[in-house]
Amino acid sequence: MIKKLLTGNEAIARGAYEAGVRVACAYPGTPSTEILENIAQYPEINAQWSTNEKVAVEVAQGASIAGARVLAAMKHVGVNVAADPLFTAGYNGVSGGFVVVSADDPGMHSSQDEQDNRYYAKFMKLALLEPVDSQEAKDFVAAALEISEQFDTPVMLRTTTRISHSKSLVELGERKEIPVKPYKKDPAKYFVVPANQRPKRPLIENRLARLAEYADTFSGNRVEGNGQDFAVITSGPGYLYAREALGDRATYLKLSMTWPLPERLIRDFIGKHDKVYLIEEGEPFLEEQIKALGLPVIGKEIFPRIGELSAAIIREKLLGVRLPLLQVDCTEVPGRPPVLCAGCPHRGVFSVITKLADVITSDIGCYSLGYMPPLSAGDTCIDMGASIPNAVGFSKVLPDRKIVATIGDSTFLHSGITGLIDVAYNRAPVTVVILDNSITGMTGHQQNPATGFDISGNPAPQVHIEEIVRACGITKIWIVDAYDLHAMESALREALDAREPAVIIARRPCMLILRNPDREVYEVAVDSCKLCRSCLKIGCPAIELKEGRIRIEAKMCAGCGVCQQVCKFQAIRKAGEKND
């Protein structure tokens, strides 16, 4: 027996391997990214980064219909993108087992919201499993695939940030080779014209009833402990927090298959106790369903629905115990908001845009950090690809304003193309700046169709963004070096003055890819510096004002030269050079 310390994401990847998954697809997004990165290490699984979550689900769905076991993974907001095929997959069912991983983010550690995707499972009429640790994360992949094949349905495996990224011991097993089922044409099942879909609805309701009966016997739904002080129904991370806070003082109904509900099990548990607490992180998903059955539980009356749950919260609410907090004097600690890296190619581009644009609609990615002072380059940031349609909307209401949309290379391919077609088709007078840093940056340097490499680092056909832009109907196109501020400013002035659809591709690879230890760094010539502070306005973390002087930290300097270009007094030079 081999045990290994794994994160929840690593464990899901291992579970996919052991359960005989043959195809796995995803778009990177915290906290789910590492699932596919680890799956890609197993040659038995055909793994791919897809252009977006919808495509990932559709590829997986096709492979499932063809007869293979499949997995699609995404962060919680990715399910919004993939909702269209997932809702239909709930009607159509599967051939090979189909598991969809939704990695939720309570507390919004790296997300624009903290939506609770358990509601999606109910809405889509899918079975739902919730692991509490890495061992269950691994085991539930196999369980989800077996449920999927037994009941002819996709299954959602829902994790959270804590489960995705925390580590626990996992017992490793061998791969179980599951043969691909022989493909049989079945258009009545998979061709979604109304005449084929209508008869499926009563079948789905029957399937949910059978799943509910199965949930009553599912091994992950069980009563634990025999404490006399509290009776607790809990699931997911709430289970571990409750265990930590209450220990042996409680009897627990641990729910791991949370939709459909194990109604008989819940009724029996509540019937044996005078008072039952429902401890779940996030929205009152279980609470609403249980109360709808007419069963009394105490939940969000006392427990928060906002942010992450914790053992401390449970102790305070149920035991009246508030543990003393470690008191640390933070008065001397400076604030450290997230910033673009030193040498980031987006920084100089933003310094130009903020100087010339009236409205800046931004998007999801590293470049969203341009919103932070001192650059303050962003009026809106809504969702993947929204910057371009947002800009179109602004142009209709504020036709005299200079409007710029910013979007990254991966995000453009994810969901920016359709917006750009809208710009061209409706002749919107906006300028789109595509910040092409040749990688998917914020999630940790994953490849995308524009990089020329696949998930395993093998050469792949490279999509040329400028060709897509032309194909969308845009005729005014500039390609500039993101470090060349003069070229960027010239292009942007011309684009904005044209008052018609325009695209600027600001291209320079992420400096973390190409960081050179022998790079030429910059320094400040003290005698020439006038303390105008223009260099500070680009927000580079390598530049600081210290003891009344501007200085550049050589170890942080990436050698991009943007600071030299913004200095009006030629006070910044390459280290070791003398001023003319």
C-alpha cells in the first residue's frame, strides 16, 4: 500500500488516472488549474487545454458519446461559460462516464464572485458529489464515473479552494483499464431537436428519483460519532470545520452525495434528535432542500453565508468560545496590493492608454492588475471577453469619448473573438488593445493556441492573432513592441483619431518566461534626477522613493527600459553607463 501527500487537485488527477479516464479537457482557472496540469503527466490520458470551458465540455461530451470515460475541469465561473452544453448533457445522458469538476472559490481568493455551483447541479439535473479531503477527491472521481454510467447522466464533482489546494494523505491504487464502449449511432438520444428532447423530460425525473434512492445507500453519506451535545448535518469543507470545532461532542450526518438528497437518511437522522444544526459553507443549499421537506434544522440563522466557514466560527456560534487572537503590531508593515511584475510588458502599454483614453474597459487576466494605482487603467472588468462588448456599449452612449478595450491573448481566444466581430459588424468606434504576452499568465503560464505548444509542451499549430483580427473584419491593425512606448503612443493616437474599429496588438513575451540572469538593468543618475516622480507613476515594484531619492532595485529590475522612456530628464540609464 502506497500513500502520498497530495493536494485535492493532484488527487483528482490521480483519481482520473486510476478510474480509466481516457480524455480530459479544461481551461485554466484558479483553483482548478492543477487538475489538468497533473493529468497531462499520465500518458494514458489524452489531455488538452481547450480554448474555453464550453469547448472543454463539448470535447469531453463528444468523447463520452464515442464511448470513453472523460473528465472536464474548470473553476466555478467557468461553469457559467459551459452551462449551455451541460444543461443539454443532463437531458442527453452519456455513453462513457462523464464527470465535470467545478472548483468553487468561497471568499473570492482569485475570483469575481463566490457563486455556489451546487445550485447548478440541481438546475442541470445532474448528480452532485462533494469530497472533504484529498482521499475522497480521488475516490469520488471513480464513484462519479460509476454513477454516471449506471444512471446515464453527467456527474458534477464540486470542490472548493481549500480542498483543491490543501494536502492530505492519499492511498494510491493501480489504473483500471475501462474499454471504450462500441460506438452505436443514436440520433434520438444525441440529436437535440424538440421531438427527441420532449420524451426525455419524464425520464430525467425518474432518473432523479432513482438517484435519490441511491444517495440513501451511497457510502459517502453516513452517520459518524455518537456525541450527545450536538446533532450536525454537514458536507464538504463544513464537515472538517465541524469536526475540528466540536470533536466527539457531536453526532454527524456527513453528506457527500448532496444532490439528489438522501431524503430517507436525512429524515431518519433528524427524527432521532431534538435539535439539528446544518453546517455548510456558502449558500443554504442543503438547508433549503431539507426545510422544503418540512424538516426542522438550524443553519443560516446563526452561520454565515458569506465567505469561508471556519472552526472558529462554529466554536463561537455553538460553544460560545472565542479563542484569543494573536496580537501583532502591523502599524509598521506597508500595504502590499497585487501589482504587475517588474518588467511586465503590460505596464508601459497601460501608461500610454491612461494618458490618451477617456474610458478603459478591461478584462480577466494579469492585465486586470492595471486597475491598481498608480496606473489606474480600468473602468470596468466583468468577465472573460466582456471588455470588447462593454466598449461597444460605451460607444453607443458616449459617442464623443475615446474608448479603449484591453484584453489578453488567451482571453481573446477564449471569448474575445465574437465581441470583436460585433465591433466590426456594428462599426463601433472603439480601439481594442490585445496585450499579447505569449502565455496564459495569471494562472501560472499555461499554453494556449497562440503560443505554438500544447499542454505537454509539444509543438502545436500556432494561431496568429492578427490573422483572426483581419478575418473579423478589422482593417486598421497595428502590431507594436509592448516595450516601445513611442510606437505604442503613435499607434494609439492614430487609432483613436480614426473614430472607427481598430486593433493594436501589443506583443512582448511575459518577462517571467524570458527572465535573463545576465540582463542589463537600469539605475538612476542622482545628479540628473529632478524628482519629478514620472517613473513612479508606472508602478514598477523595482522603482522606489527612499530617503528623498529615486532608486532602482537591481535584483528586481527586468531591464525592460520603460522607466527610461518615461523619464523626461534622461536620468535613468543602463547600469554602468555614463550620461552624455
